[in-house]
Amino acid sequence: MSAPHVVILGGGFGGLQAARGLAHAPVRVTLVDQNNHHLFQPLLYQVATAGLAVTDIAVPLRHIVRAQANTTVLLARVKELDVARRAVVLEDGELAYDHLIVATGAVGTWFGHEEWAEHALALKDCRDALEIRSRILLAFEAAERTDDEAERARLLTFVVIGGGPTGVELAGALVEIAHVTLAKDFRRFEPGSTRVVLVEGGPRVLGAFPAELAESATQRLEGMGVRVVTGKPVTNIDASGVELADERIPSATVLWAAGVRASPLTHSLGAELDRGGRVRVAPDLSVPGHAEIMVIGDAAAVPWRDGTVPGMCPGALQMGRHAALNVVRATHGEAPLPFVYRDKGSLATIGRSFAVAALGKLGHRKSKRMTFRAVPVLQGDRRPSSAVWVVGSSLGGVFEGCSWPPVVQWRPDP
């Protein structure tokens, strides 16, 4: 009798963690992704702003699971899921499964204005990051060539839409590109005249963080020269700029970090979805009525506190490990266990030497300055070119005074 076949869709944090959790299980694992690499998305904004190379945050999936004899990686696009036949329909074939783990992540959403995608750049993968990088640098080059001061001002105005961690980090990095990296590189204009506008439709940036930390982030951004606009949703984006409720901002580069929704693949499961397209899973992460299918990461709506588990790396990692555990239990004839999320906290970096963090249960205490240091870390046979930060106390708060971000390269644990 052949070993049960586990198909994992998605090689992100959740899917990869599930695959690695099944390394020694009596199953056959097929990991399917439309890209052949795993991407460390929290640092994707640094590729977009020329702080890191793509190779610093992307690792081949086959390299990561090369020691797992029971695991095969397939580069393929999934067309739909046939739940009745227990089959994954690919664009060029099918995969039958005994267990299915859906970890297809999220895609950008334009809130019903798909036409805005023609004029704004979203940030979800390496291709997006390289396109944003090119657009940013070409804007400076065009500003050097033009004699029209109004056009130069438009070229040197960068609008970031969305005040979550990605938007905040992009805004901070853009200011440092202009004020530090390129400060002395141009002759016909002053790079310090660059304007960065961060637009958030809600009442404050970093809405998922404690209010005092969001205020610290706002003060830091404004101190760096970022104009922070809150409470004004975008009404239009076109080739010449952005329109808000009561003003127009001329801009040649508009970056979209305003929201995501689950991959459209969740619709083919026939399960109940929330407004963001996420599957309302059972306590053990399975699809109600289909114990053989589990949904994890950004594709799953998992109840937690007064809402759902945040769509961030720690939640996806924990769900991936739990899904693997329940598959192993199923092979042994044991009942699945309910998933319990452990809050690891949230962190957003703003430029090279500042960050705000809410660290788990302690993150809601009053913010305070904290001391920490960077130490070199050996990565396999690599020289100690990377660093991690060590916190001097365990309170959520404001980080200042080091070269940030401390992690300049990343590789999965061996």
C-alpha cells in the first residue's frame, strides 16, 4: 500500500513550514508553487527601495527541502480544486491527494477600482519589487533631465497609499533614498526636495498596533520629512497623480500598500468565506465537512480574540506546523488537535535606526525606549555577514539607535 499523498499549495511561510514538518512522516509530499523560490516577504520593501538584492531574501524551494526524500517540488499554476474527486487541477495536469493543505496566501485588492492598477504599483513579489525600484530610480533620472519645475516636483513626489507596516516601511525607506543614499548624486536639483506622502484612509497609521506606538511612528515619519495624511480615502488614481476627498497630489510614482484579499483559489473549495475571501476554518484548521483539507496562513480566517489571527509571518508559521502535526496524527488514526495561536507580536521599521514593536502580551504596555545590540550570526559556511538584534528588556516600545534593519541576509534553518 502506497503512503498517503499530501499536496501543499504554496511555498510561503505556512506551506513551507508544513512541508518541513512532514519531513519524517510516513507520507509523500508534493509542494506546488507558481514560483520556484521561497520569499522572505517582510524584507521585500527593501528590495523595492534598493536596500537589498532579490537573492538576499529569496531561496530556491528545492534547496530548502533537498534533504527530504519524501518531498517533491512542482513549479505549476493551480487552476481550481475539485473537492469531490480530491484532485488539484493544474493548468497542465492534475494531482490526486489524500490530504490537501491550502497555503496560497493573499493577493492585492483595489477595492473595486481595478483601473487603478494601471497607474499604481503594488508590492507582492520579486517582480513587483524590481519594477518599483526601477520606477523610483528612473523618476530621479527624469528629474535631472527636465527643465520644467512643475514636472520635476511631480517626478520627485512619491505617494504611498496604505498606512500598515508595508506602507510605513516604504515611506521611511523612500525618504532615506532621497536624503541619504542619493543626497550628493545629482547636479540639477536637490534630492532633499523629494516629497513622500503616506495616505491612510483610517484614523491612524499602523491600525493593528497600540495607539501610542502608532503615534510614535507618525512622529518619526513626520520628523523624517514624510507627510502623513489620515482619514482621507483615495478617490482616484491616474497617470498624473492621486485624488483625495479634498485635494489632488501630482505624482509620477504611486505605491499601493492598502490591502489584500485571499487568493481566488479559496472560492473553489465551496466553503464559507469572510469578506476578504478567507475560508472560515474549523478549530483544527480544516474545511468544515472536509477533514482531509486544511487551509492556513492568509487564506484562512481563524478566530482569535475579537477578530481573526493577523495575516503575518508568525501566524502562518504556527498554522503550518499545526497542519503538519494533524496530518501525522491522521496517519496514526488519531483525532486532530485544535489550533491555538500564540501571539509573537508585531514590528515595523522606519528608516535605518528606528522601529516600533508590540511584543506579544507585553506589547500593550506603555511604550518606552529600549536598549539592544547587534551581534554577528554565522549561517552555515557563510562568514558572519548578518546580524540579529538582542533586546535589553521585554516590553513593546520604540527601538532607536542602531543600523536597521539588522537582518541583512536570511536563510531557513538547516
